[in-house]
Amino acid sequence: MSGLMAGKRGLIMGVANDKSIAWGIAKVCRDQGADLAFTYQGDALKKRVEPLAESVGSEIVLPCDVTDAASMDAVFDELRARWGKLDFLLHAIAYADKSELKGRYVDTSPENFEMSMNISCYSFTALAQRAEKMMPDGGSLLTLTYYGAERVMPHYNVMGVAKAALEASVRYMAADLGKQGVRVNALSAGPIKTLAASGIGDFRYILKWNELNAPLRRNVSQEDVGKAGFYLLSDLSSGVTGECHHVDCGYHVVGMKAEDAPDI
Ligand code: NAD
């Protein structure tokens, strides 16, 4: 199957480099014929994102920091001027102070709590407010989440709380926007080594633990998540909204973890 996104236009937010989950999803959407626009956070990432965007024929590459409402407005003003309408939006953005992605959740500071919630949860709502105005014929909004929203994962801490709120916001926005044919979903990815993941304490241990205990006995790849992201952003998932779709080699269904796991 090819060309399933021909004629569709999508905004990809959250590419930091070629290891980013957003890049994995963007590549599959492009392979299926979508026209893509990208945002990058700050000048340091501009030089990484621009060549990637160029490699998939994208002519729209804009700065955007989701803590700055004016920068989000500017992105949508530009898209409206260039495209008029938007078919899909990918939100692959999260941030928490690294010093609190270890130790105890209970020690989270109010400043870090507020910032993590704003960047990792509220930004998806703020972007949906802007995107829906460009989706008169419906569309698809997708965010990235993690199992740490549902169960306690070591060191995930405030990010787990923010992801839980993000998943709830997906359900509320699905109900709000469904009437106009805008679908809202979350993809819960298994652990993948990316820039953001490197900030989480003992991440290598988490990767090994998942590999040993997931039903498929491996970790997910950027390609696994890319294909599932494409499904959720495209018409292949036309009847799906308010969903949190796990792409984690089945890890979330396992009740009892292996006792005979070798030393990890
Ligand atoms: P990444 O580092 O490649 O991407 C994170 C992105 O967030 C970066 O592009 C960064 O610029 C952006 N970002 C952070 N603060 C921002 C701000 N204020 N404004 C705009 N952009 C901002 O890492 P990734 O792992 O690809 O992360 C993408 C998403 O996937 C995140 O939501 C993450 O929580 C989620 N996720 C990751 C994993 C994993 O194991 N890597 C698993 C499940 C979910």
C-alpha cells in the first residue's frame, strides 16, 4: 500500500534529530505521500531539523517553543498563509528538569511540576486550539505518551503525572472535537533511546528490562512507532478517537515479570 496520505498536509512538532520518534513517524507519512511542515525548538536544533526536513521535501521549517504562545500563533499564521487547511498534527514534545527524573516523585518542586505539565501536557491542548481552526473538514491530532502514566516506573516521576494528564486530555479533546471530525489519539511507545530518554535515570536498565519481559522479547524500533503513528494520523484509523494505543512489544499486558531474567 502506498500513497495513503497523498494530498494530506501535516505539522510535525518534536524532531530534535534523526533518532526522534517524531522523525520516525514523519518519514512514514512522507513515504505515503504527505506534505510536511516541521517546527524546531531554538537555534541549536535548527541546524539538525532543517536538513532532515529538506530530505523529505519540506519547505516549511519554523521555530516554535510551546512555552511561548506567540511562537505557536506564528506557526499557525504561517501555515494558514501557505496551506490554508491542515489535515494532521503530531505532538512529540515533553520536558522535565533532569535533576528530578531520578529519586522520589514526592520531592518534585512546584516550579518543575508546573513547567513539566505546561510543556508535556498543556501544550497539546494549546496546539489543538489552534489546529482545529484549520481543520474544517476534520483531521487527526496525535501525541506521544508512555506507560509511566499508568503504572509507576522508576525515575519517570513528574513525567508520569504529566503523561497521565496528557492521556486524560486526549479523551476530553476527542469528545470536544469529534463533532467536527477531528480525531485525537495518543501513542504509548515503549522505551527508545532518544535525546529526551537520555535524561531519564537508569534508562539502559529500563531498556533491558523491557526487552527481557515484553511478549515480543525485544524493544520497539523507531520504525515500529513510525508505522503506528502513520496509522493514527491517516484515514486508516478513521473510526478511532480518544484512544491510547500501545506500541511497546506488548509490555503493558504482562502481569508477572520473569523471575529468571539474567543479571541486568
Ligand atoms: P526527542 O528528544 O527526540 O524529542 C523531544 C522533543 O521535545 C524535542 O524535539 C524537543 O525540542 C521538544 N521540546 C521540549 N521542550 C519543548 C518546548 N518548550 N517547545 C517545543 N519543543 C520542545 O525525544 P523523543 O523520545 O522522540 O520524545 C518525543 C515524545 O515521545 C515525548 O513526548 C516523549 O515523552 C515521548 N516518548 C518517548 C519515549 C522514549 O522512550 N523515547 C517513550 C514513550 C514516549
